[in-house]
Amino acid sequence: MVEAKQAALLSGHQNPVYAVEASQKAGIIFTGGNDKGVVEWSLKDMTFIKVLMPVKSSVYSLHAPECSPVLAVGERSGVISLFNFVEQKIAAVLDHHKLPIFDLSSVNRKMELLAASEDGTVSVIDLNTFKVLYTFKVSELTVRCIAISKDEKTVAFGCKDNSIRIYNLEDYSFITEINEHTLPVTSLRFSPDGRYLLSGGRDAKLNIWNASDYSLKETIVAHMFAIYDIKFHPTKPYFATSSRDKSIKIWDAEAFKLKKVISREKGMISHSHSVNKICWENSTELLISVSDDTNVMVWNIEF
């Protein structure tokens, strides 16, 4: 039995919230969206801490690399900012992309940041120098999401042309393309044990791929509308999905069976609009969700 209870509702954003990220520091999260700043919150006190940094356009993506004391912020304008926690200031502003940055991720062993853009390219940024090392074309359309395997040998990119493209992380050479979604791919995640790649799309389907050969293991019609995020629990064999259908769902990561639905339709005090992003905070194991309804919600999930 899986139980879900709202631990807190963090209000303060005035506009839709598109991104949430757990800090490298325990008990801290960051959120961003249509407001003109990235917000820092405490999960210990369930309170607003401060506006970490201003932005000039909507924040579409946030990433706190394990290997570097920075927060990477991707904006609708294409700008990528790197906030340095040690210096408590913006250390670099990169504007080589001219279209929105939809996702950010890092290759920790190489100290590299990856940025996926609406322009169809992915840029590789050195986290030591904050310089762009190179940019490569992945799709003729938007690259929407990034997933890096646990062993950091491969990376998957989900694209607006309905495809998933797999690359080698040693030299960013192309490996293969997989297709099963009938609409754009909007979320991707490798399982922590390295066995599977999970993908979610605007077609509301959750596809489970064998990571060994990228053959399709299973397709689940998981939501009513687009699946915007997939995140695995930090310690237990479960994962969560969030959707445009206003719901969050908790799944068994071994049998891929639905265990819990968090939604207003189930009589819960939950989001009233699209759930755009979710994250698990490692130290507390709390689940955080952000939505077009301007709210940040914190969930205590009991297994």
C-alpha cells in the first residue's frame, strides 16, 4: 500500500511554475517559472528563503550538478545562467542559444553540463570554466528532455519529432534512434539499476525500453494527457510521473504497476492545473511538484 499526504503548500509564485530542483545542500529546493526570479525554499521549515537570482524571461529548466556548487538556469530566451553558491553570485551567462532551453543535465565524471534547446541542438558546457565546449545537432525540431544513464556512458534525448535519440557520452557520437511515441517525447529517465529507459510523451503513453538493446518492453497508457516528468525515488523501487492532466502517479519500478494517484478527482487537495515538474529531495525523501496553478506542493509518500 502506498499512501500520499500533502506535507506543505508553498505559495508565493504569481505565475505558472515550470521547474523544480533539489539543491546539493540537504533540505533546500529551487523553483522557477513565469516570475522574474528563481526562488529558494526550505523543506525543514517549509518556508520561502529568498529570491536566489533574477531572470529576464521565463525559467523552463533548473539543474544542480552533483559535481559542482552551481545552479544552472535555462530560460525561454535561450540564456543559460550559472549561479555559484560559494561566491553567492551569477558566475556566467551564456547566450549562444536563441531559443528556449527545455532541459539541463550533467555528466559528473566529465564535469560537463548538457543543455537541450528548441533549436534542435544540445550544447556541452565545461563546469570548470563555464565555457561552451561544443554544440551538436540532435533533431530538426525541439530537443525537449535529457536522460543520462547511471554509469554515465550513454545519454538519451527526447524530441518533438516523436523520436528518442541515444548518444555515447565519451565522444557524443550517435548510437541509435528509437520510435514508438505517436506525439512529441516530453519526459525521459533511466532506471537507477540501469536496466530500463522510461519515456513519456504527449500521447499520454509511458514506454519502458530495455536499456541493453533499446527494445520496447512495455507500453502503458499512463495518463489522460502529456506526461511532463518521470522521477525515481532515491532509495525505494518506485517512481513518480506528472502530467498535464493535473495528476501525479506513483508506480512500482519493478512490476510497473500503478500504486497511487494524487489528484483532485481522488478527493485530495492537489493541483488544479498541469503538473509541470516533480523532484524527490534525497535527505527528506519528500516529493515536490510544481504547476501552472502557481503552487509548489510537498508530498510525504509512505510505502
